[in-house]
Amino acid sequence: MAPRGGKVADSDRQFCEVAVQNKLLNKKQQKAVLSALEKAKKGKKAPNAAKICSEKGYLSKKQIKAVTMALEFRKLRWESKLYARIAAKSKFVKRKHIEEGLAHQKEGYL
């Protein structure tokens, strides 16, 4: 569970950033969501960015799912690139093959 009561969790910030990057939220809405998260009380039922976006009518369930999927893909890509760097430095795989694999992974997402 994300910390509340003044501190906004990184996952909530990232959710808002991805939504803004994909033009699903504007900066004013992002600020309103983050402000609501800062004011939220601590506890098991504390809202996250997706819940607040839904409650305020900023995002539909479909849009929330799209942002969540984009975040998951971002994490997967980051991990894949990290492992690719290690594999390249250790000379386990040729750089060409790594680039092909990452391109194939990206195509699978799109």
C-alpha cells in the first residue's frame, strides 16, 4: 500500500506521468490528483491515483487499464534493457541480437 498523508507514492506519480504523456490527463488534472493523494488519510482504504482519476471522472476504466498496461510495459522494458546490458558486457550475446530482441518485444506491445 502506498504511503499517504503528505507523501505520494512513486507508483501514483508514475501513473499520472504516463497519463499526461499519453494526453489522457492534462497538467491541471494531474496536479489535482496528486493534491488529493497528499491530503488522503493513511490506511488500508487509502485511494491510489487510478481511483481518484475514476472518481473525478478524469479517466474511464478503459483508459485506466491502458495506463496500467503502459506502466507494466515500461517496467518490463526497463528490466529487459538492464539484462541486455549485462548480457552484452559479459559477451553472452551479440549486440545485434539484443537489439533485434528488444525491437521484437516492442512490436509485441504495440
